[in-house]
Amino acid sequence: MQDFVYERPQTMAQAVALLRRGDARVLAGGTDLIAQMREGRRSVGCIVDIKRIGELTGILPLPEGGVAIGAAVTAATVSRSSPIAANFPAVARAARLIGGVQVQNRASLGGNICNAAPSADAVPALVCHAAEARIAGPTGTRQLPLETLFIGPGKTTIERGELLVSIVLPPPSARSAVAYLRFTPRREMDIAIAGAGTYLRLDQGGVIAEARVTLASVGPTPMRAPLAEQRLVGERPTRALLAEVGRCAARDARPISDTRGSADYRRSLIAVLTMRALGDCCGQLGMDLEASSK
Amino acid sequence: MNTLITCTVNGEERTALADTRDTLLELLRDRLGLTGAKEGCGNGNCGTCTVLIDGAAVCSCLMLAQEAPGHDILTIEGLAKADTLHPIQQAIVESGGTQCGFCTPGIVLSAKALLDANALPTDAEIRHAIAGNLCRCTGYGKIVEAIHSAATTLAGR
């Protein structure tokens, strides 16, 4: 590992100033960064430890409802937070999938996002909740839809001198639900071969008014599934519909073949995971799919 | 570069001259001589480097020594009281929940963090708590049994 300067700023302004250095990197939990540095995959001249900055380390309820989760908040804290469990249970459950307990106690939500792995477990549930990313830079802060942050494996639109501050979750709509399911060969401590997050909002008559389907590990970034989403809107959920939507999502997926699974296998998984995640949403909404399928 | 690092390890304030690049694991093993925590994979998969930071299990190989000041660190060396093993250690011995022993310090500490938060965990909760600790010898059954048994002992006090 090359030598580096270790900085522990107390304010966002200090952090942003330090990050102007081209070889500076943000340290939150370090579960990706330190492993990458030790394996010589990343050279860093200045480490900016953001865990002493108050705005980055808390879960803040917002006046209009919803919450802002500081980028340095750990996965363990997210999974145990009562405002998140109450309004965003799929996010709490996704946080429990990141590594094992030791990793969850260190890994931050912001790191899971900024590491920009196509398999990042927290991302599909957040995107399904229409999360926004709040980013601070030398000229102030900007806020953009989380899904627009990703441009490739390990690459985001966050620029040098910028810092992810928080993930903003708007209050969930009435009659809506989110679910995230992934497939791993091992039950825990594994990277998703494929994952699917789904969001459904029903109108008062039980018809799907809005839908989001977000896929993991089947493209260079976490990705929305437009065919699947279009097929859902305006319909009443039935077993047959959910199975068909799963097949749409499989067509939306852009997987590659690698050591963890072939592209065909990943597409098959997406069809099943999407169908089951939608079924989970229907269950949360108190719908009896068997009855509505008759 | 070298730097002086002061932190609380096993209840004592310790100061060591460390390399600025040292991980917490290197600080513990190479500077403080506490070799109970091991390096297995070095990337957060195996859990043999597990220590408790303010009561929470973490991989000490993925934390910089420079992050340690201000935190309370517990290693396996801090668990037994003089010659008396901690009930979790005793239960591991009695249940045969160890063979080569390489993973054992990490597993005992993961179990301690679990039982401190959840006095009588279920099988599933125990297995979740030690999912980040790989054991290639035992098959986990006797480890889970030992943690149940330690839970009962600790709850009965």
C-alpha cells in the first residue's frame, strides 16, 4: 500500500476542500476502499475520513415526511432504525444483506452507492422508493435522482471535489409497497447473481397506478426495467400478470456471462425474482392474488 | 511514515508507534502483540480478524489503525478473567466447537456481540451473527450448540 495522508475533517466545507486533491478518496466504512488499497487496485494519496461530520452520520426525519440518511450511516444502523423500519422496510431488509454482521457494522449506505457495483444490495430498494442523492461540492449542493448517479461499474457522476451527503427518501405514498429480492448461491455473505426491486402503487379501485422495477447485477449499473413497468400500469395484479411482467423484466435485463453466472441464467433469475418481488408487494398491500386470479 | 496511536484495548489505554498505513489488525498483532485476531483473507470475507469496537463486531483488517483513537476495542485476549474462561469460551470447549482454532477467537467475539444484544437468540439469529465467520473444520453445528449453551449460562446468572 502506498503511503497516504489521513484527514478527519469536522465539517463538510473542510471535507470538500480536501477532496479537491486528485488522489483523495472518501473513507466511511472502508469495507471496499481499504480492501481495494490493500490489494493494490486503488492508489490513494489522501484519505478523507467523513465519520466525524454530523450531517453525514445521522438519519434525519424531513419536515414533509420521509428521511435523509447520512452517507456515512452504517448498514447496521439503517437496518435497525425505527423510522426506516416503519416507512421503508425494504431498505432496512436490503441493508441486512450487505456482507455479514462485521461488514454491516462498518459499511456505509453511501459507500454501497458510491462503490457503484451493479450488484449493490441497497440500491434497488432505494431507487424503487424514488430516492434522491444530495451531493455537496465547491459551489454548493445539488440533488438528483439516485438512479442517474450510476454510469458504469465503479463509476458515478460524482466529480472530484464532490461528496455524497445523504440519500433523501420521500414519504411513501398511500397504498404503495416496495420489495427487493436477490439470488445468491450462499444464503449470506455473497454477491447477488441477480436482484430485483419492485414498487407498486395502487389506486383506490385496486388498479396499478404506478410501478417501478429496478434490476441488479444484470447490466453495467443498477437499471430500471421499462417493459416490465409499462406492462404493470393500468392492470390489476394477478398471478398471470406477475409472471408475464417477470418475463418482460428478463427482456429488459442486459446481463453478461461471468464466473458467477451465465447471461441466460441471470435472465431466468430476473423473471422469477421480479415475479416474486411483485408478489411480495401485493402481499404487503393485503391483496389475495389467488382470489384475484380466479 | 510513523505515527503514535493511543486507543483503549481490553480496558487499558495503549499507545504504540505505528505505520500510518497500518490496519487495526496490524496495530493489534504487530505493535501490541495481541495475536488472537488473525488475518485470513484480508478483505472482509472470513472474519478471523473480528474484534469488538464499542461492542460491535468488525473486521479489523478493514479498519485503519488511525481510526481507532476514541474507541473501545475488545480482543479475545480481553475476554477471560485471569484463569477463568468467559462462558462463551468455556461452552466452545465443552461442546467441541473448535478444531484447528484459527476461526475461534473471531467466532467467540461475534457470539459475545450477539449475546450482549440478544440474551437468548434463536438458531437463525446465531447463524446470522456468525455468517461472517468462516470455519472450515467444524461444520458450525457444535459452534451453534455452544452459543446456545453459553446463552443459557449467562442468562442464568
